[in-house]
Amino acid sequence: MGLIHALHLKKGTTDRVGTSGKAIRAYMREGYLAKHPDQRADYTDYYLLKKPASFMGHELVLIEEEYITQYIGCCASPGVGVTVKVRGNTQKLQAFARTQRCTLTDPVNVQHKLSEVTIKTRMPKGHYASLSCRQRDAEREEP
């Protein structure tokens, strides 16, 4: 699927190679995501996975797509984020975040993250991490 493509940077730019919309539609066609987001808040659509999918060797549990359809003042940062239930370690995710100018949050309290946007679901206990590959991530100063 094109999700990993939507996270890659175009060489020498802060633009992503692929588009999150195409990747999300592909996941919908394959039955991984509902036709509509589980929640929509602050320029972001949140999609919980309906069936198991893998992302860089981890269990994909949530896809976030931030977008601007109409600019109303500030703060939107187009791009995509994913939350995974970690299998093993996060070294590949860390390396990917570094090279693609994404932000890795590890660990992340996925239950709290979902409740903040009023998604009522119970996630199994475990080690979760979130990878954000939005415009603000690509434009931040390198460490």
C-alpha cells in the first residue's frame, strides 16, 4: 500500500512523495478502514483499523490525516500520522523518522490520545508509538 510512500520526503524539499488520501482510499478498498473517519477534529481525520495490518513490522492501529480544505487562520499542518502497537523494538521507526523528517513519539498513551478526540474504544495494553509525518515535522529545524 502507498502509506509508506506518503511519509517519504521528496529529495531536497519538505514535500512528501505520495499523498495520504490515495493511501487511505486503498486501505478503505481493502477493508482495513471504514469509508468515513472514526472521528474528525481540528483539521484531522482519525481512522481506526478494522482488521490487522502491518507497518514497518509493527501492528498498525490508527491512521491520522491532517488536511486543509479551506484555510481559516492557523495551525493546520497537512500530512499523515500513524500509531502502531510495537512488536520488538522501534529502531526502524527511529531511523525512518530521522531520514524522512518525521516525529516519533515512543511510547505514546494511545488510550489517552483517542479519548482526547472523543473516540471511545478500548485498546489492548501494550507498547504503542506514533509517527507523525506532517508539514510541521518536515519544516522543523534538524537536531
